[in-house]
Amino acid sequence: MIDVSREQILAFRQARQHLGERVAPDRLLEVAAMGLQNTPPTSALLAVGARLRDCAPDTLDEALYGRKDLLQFWSLRAAPYIVPTDDTPVFTTGLLPDDEASCLYLMRGAADHLRRFGMSATQSVEVTAAAVAVVLGDGSALPKDDLGVRLADHVALVLPARLRPLWDEPDGLRSNTYGQSLVRYALSVVSLRGLICVAPGEGARASRIMLTEVLLGRSVPSMAAEEARAELVRRYLRFHGPGNARGFSEWAGVAPAFARASWDLVADEVMAVAVLGRTLSLLARDAEALLTARPARGVRLLPPHDPFLAQHDKITLAPDKGLHHRIWRFVGNPGVLLVDGEVAGVWRPQKRGNRLTLNVEPFRDLSERVRALIEQEARLLGPLRGVRSVDLAY
């Protein structure tokens, strides 16, 4: 067992997540290998911009819809993620529930709806997946809400006649019916079959959903379930380690029992690490990298839900618990100001026409040098957000 400090862990994660020196544009797939959450829709591009040199506004679009070596779909915690296309099974099959309990965990908001129709979570996924194949089988791409309506209408055709009136009854969730809400819950699990992905949008209706094979023009990469699950644990440890099964469960958004079973698949690849009186695990091959990592220097403006902020142990990133509710909110997370590898504040954008204002809320006094570096970083955000100028307000 090795004993490591908080500073060493942060340095290791920063190095693995390319938050030291920016890397060349041809290393985009390497950056995306950790998974880029795209919430809100510009976040993934800003996360890439914090890591790549000369990141252009079309960097992700070209990779997603030109070369198609990146793919976007619902993955960890039912959030939209962008990953290398060849890694699709890691972030789909690696999360795919293998029993009713694990499936229901991913759809736990739908428990009342399922009870009303005497349907299991697994059954709801099966009928929704079958409907997806029909509704999108002509190669069309639909906005998520429109897709939910079409799927609910199709599933209604296979329901017992006595259940159809309730299926079409409003459930109080926006303007949804019970059926529309239920198929939308199931869609996040259907996505873990690799069936659907996010297609380019048109105008104000940004993202659309289509069959993955249609977008790619070929079959979707596949991997055996156990290997995909093991590789997902490796990705967690590679980019967020040291950690444990509970941390993996929270990061991936899977049931604790499912997480423990996945964790056991790499038991012979990990070693124990002592961290502030706790025992965590690390991939044995990463021990030297952990011990020799150097803290990132300079400034980064990380977007909401940046991979570096998806840490299972928030106390490591921000020892002051009083700051946690300002960094990680239930809704509407801010961006984070990172100075020399430490969280130094949060920021929020305000866009008006061709002008973007970044409202920065520092957690401590900032030197003139740091303020100058923040200004440099802010200017890099302009083209990525489609504006001509960027102002700072403290």
C-alpha cells in the first residue's frame, strides 16, 4: 500500500484529464476517452477548449457528424455524453442493467407509472426498444419530445384495451401523458443498448434522436458485457482514481450492487492506496503516475459538468464543505475557476447578442497575474460561444 496526499491525487487527475498544458488538436479522441458530459449543450465544447490548443467552434461537430469518430448519446447518469465512437460499448454496454433491480434503479422515477400498468422496468425497456426500431426505422431524426409522443402512440397499440385510456391520461409532468413519460424514462436505458444517438439539429430545435447505425452508416461497435463493464471501471480509475465501488456507483449512476459486481471484474488489476486515513483503490499500473504527477499551473475556466468536477469525493476537490453548494447545485451548475490546480471561484455566462459577460465569483483574493490569465482564458471562450467579445465582471 502507498500513502498519498490530497495534492497528489488532484495532480494525478489533472494530468490524466489534460488540465496541465493544452494538447494538440489531433489528440481530441484521447481527451474524449474520459467521456464529455454535454449539459448544457455547449459544455462539452468548452471542456475540450480547456484542454486542446486551437480549439475551433466546429471541432466537435466535425468529429461527430463529419468524420464520425465521436458519438453522442445518453450514458452516465442518463446524461448526454460525447465519447469516441470506438468506445461506444464501454459507455453503453458497460452500464446496461442485467436484472430487474438494476434496470429499475436507472428508471426509479418511473416506479409509480410502472405500477399503474403492472409493467416491470425491463418490460418497459423492451417495448420501448421495439417501438424505437419502428418509429426511427425509416432513417428519420426526431426531437426528444416528438419521439416520446410517437413512441407512446406505438406502444399503446400493444397494450391491453383496458389500459389505453390511462396510458393517454395526463400525468401532471409538463404536458405529458402517463405513456409519454414512461417511454421517456425507458429511453435512457434503451440508449445503453447502443440503438440511438444524438443527430445534428436544425434551427432552434437543436438535438434530434436517430438510430445509431443510420448516423454512422455502419454497425455499432460491440463488446462483451463483462469486458465493457470492466473497462468502464478502468476508465473511472484512470481519470478519477483512486476510488472505490461506491464512488464508481455515484459517478456512473448505476445501482450499488451492479457497481460492486463491475468492480470485482478488475479486482486483480488494482492496488490499495491510503488517503487521509481511508483505503481506496488504484489501477496498479498507475501507481508511478500518481506518485510523480505535478499540479497543473495557470488558469482554466471549466464549464458546468466538466469531467474534472465529476469527482466522487467532492471534499478532495474542495476541502471547504461550505463551498460545495456553490459548485455543485441541484440544477443550474456554474462553471468553475481553476487556478494552479485549485478551485478558486465559480463563473456564470450572460450572453447578449455578440457580447458575452462572464460573472466571476472568486473564493479568495486574486492577484493581478491571475486576473490577467483569466482574461486570456475568457477570450478563448468567445469563438466557442459564437460571440465577438467577452467581458469579465467580478
